[in-house]
Amino acid sequence: MTVKLGIIGGGVMGEALLSRLVAQQIYRHEEVLVSEPQPHRRSVLAQQYGVAVTADNRAAACATEVLLLAIKPQVFEAVAADISGTVAGLTGIEPPVLVSILAGTPLSKLQPAFPGWPVIRAMPNTPATVGAGITAIAPGTGVTPAHLEQAGRILQSVGEVVEVPESLIDAVTGLSGSGPGYVAIVIEALTDGGVCAGLPRAIAAKLALQTVLGTAELLRDSGMHPAELKDKVTSPGGTTIAGIAQLERAGLRSALIEAVRAASQRSKELGS
């Protein structure tokens, strides 16, 4: 069977994509080859998903449809050098679409390493590991709508996909890439607030988590603007407006805005 999908890197995000691609039958297990340097991880992936595994990055780079780069950014130069011969050897053959999920690695580094390949830079977030993520994709030179559709089909297996120009990837990183950390702090703080008000921690944690989850689902399903929902649950002289007034005094809104700005700036620094 021809290898249609090559994956270089069998870590958390690589496995997240692999597991859903196989489960949703977007690719059959015999059509996938995963390159992973650690023998233990190779064994786990082969046993769990029934895919072929290898320690040879060049073998994965010979995929006919898509090559997914799911490695740490600091090893990109070494991996690119390792498969450079394979890349050059594909002259005259239509190369696969390269989808890179490397943080802080711009198209200006990716495209020269894969000359003539359609290259798409992607920024997923950690909820992708449970199929609830969102990924922003930025197409490189020569990427066609068909290439984007192919990449989107893969990335939609772990959540939603939006297309942005690469100039906005740092902003995406600051918002959705780093955002799960901000939300986790909010949930933790709500839990501590419940404990402070007298609730047992286990109950407070369950209430906080479900409140955030339920509110997000309500906003998504109803299409309601967050401000509209806030107004709906805020009665004159009631408990919610008392809590919101305290949040405004504490600067929660501006703190979150500045968190996104700071993370976006740091992403720019790491990619320069």
C-alpha cells in the first residue's frame, strides 16, 4: 500500500492528529508512516493505531499526499538537513503538501528547506488533543485551494480551522495558542473563589469547569455576542453586577487583553 500521509514526530500533537485521522478513516492505518526517534514511542504508536513506524525521516518524506511536521522547533534544522536529499530527489514528481505545526518557525524558513513544495504553516492549540481545538493555517507560495482543502481535512479532525495571512500567526499564538493557559487560570481562580465562599473544593471545581464550558457552548450555539449574554444575566442591583463591578475594578478585562498582546510579542521574538 502506498504511503499517503507521512508524519515526522510522534509526540503529543502528532499522536492527537494520528489518532483521529485513523479513527475517522480519513486515512487508513496502512496509508500512514510515522517517523519517530524514540523506540518506545514507535512501539506505542504501532500497537495503538496499527500504523507503520520508522526512525528514518526520509522514508516519511516520500508520502504521496501530505507530510506533517510535528517536531520541536529546535530540531527543525537537523530534520530538514536529514531529508534534504529526499526533497531534492522528488524533482519532476509532484511533491506532497507540507503541513508544519512548528511554533515560531515561519514560512521564510520552511519554504527554502522544501523548494518547490506547497507549504502550509499551521498553529493548533492544546484542546486539539481531545478533538476540541482550533487551528489557524497560513498558506505559502504556490499553495492552491486544493492544497488548502487537503490540509484542512487533516486539521479538522482535531477541531475547527481558520485561514489567516502569516502576518497574523503571532496574534493567533497569543490568543488561541496561549489562550488555554489563561482559561485554566480563570477556572482555577473561580474554584478558589467558591472555596473562599464556603464550597468544598471538589464541588467548586466542578461548578467552575462546567460554568465555563456551558457558557462557551451557549455562545457558540446561539451566536450571541458575549456582551449580550452578560446583559441577560445581569439584573439591576443583583449578584452578577456586583461581581462584574469587582472584576472591572481589578482590571480583569485589560489584564486578558495585555496577556494576548504580550504572548503575541513573545511569539514574534521567538520567530525572528
